[in-house]
Amino acid sequence: MTDLTEVSTDSGHAQQPESAQRPAVDGRLLVWAALIAVSAAAAFVVARSFTGRREPDPTSTRIQSLIDEANQLLRSLDEQKRD
């Protein structure tokens, strides 16, 4: 007799439509997706803050000054050609 009761209660749960359970799954999926997105954004901000604190490399500073000087010389040559 208990077997029939268990079967009837199990069959009642098995006959529930999937659409009734789907919103709960979608809600959990959205919560997890949001949690992952927030974690990734926080990790990016932390990593970016650590990389931004380095002092400029003397070699790159010198290269940039040489590039600026070359650009200035090119501009002055262009102005001389126009005159």
C-alpha cells in the first residue's frame, strides 16, 4: 500500500510542467551571471589600479621626447616649404 502512495506522489511531481520550474532556473542563472560580471569588473579595476602606479621608464620617456622633437622639426620644415 505504501508503494502506491509513493508512486502517486512521485507522479504528481513528475507531471508539473517545465515552465513552472523554468523561471526559478532563469532567475538563478541571472544572479550567477551578475555575480560573475561584478567579480570580473572588480578584478579588472584592482588590476588596473596596480598597473597604473608604476613610474615611467626612463627609456620610454627619452624615446617620447625624441619623437616629440622629431615632430617639431618636421612641422618647422613643412612651414619653411610653404613660405
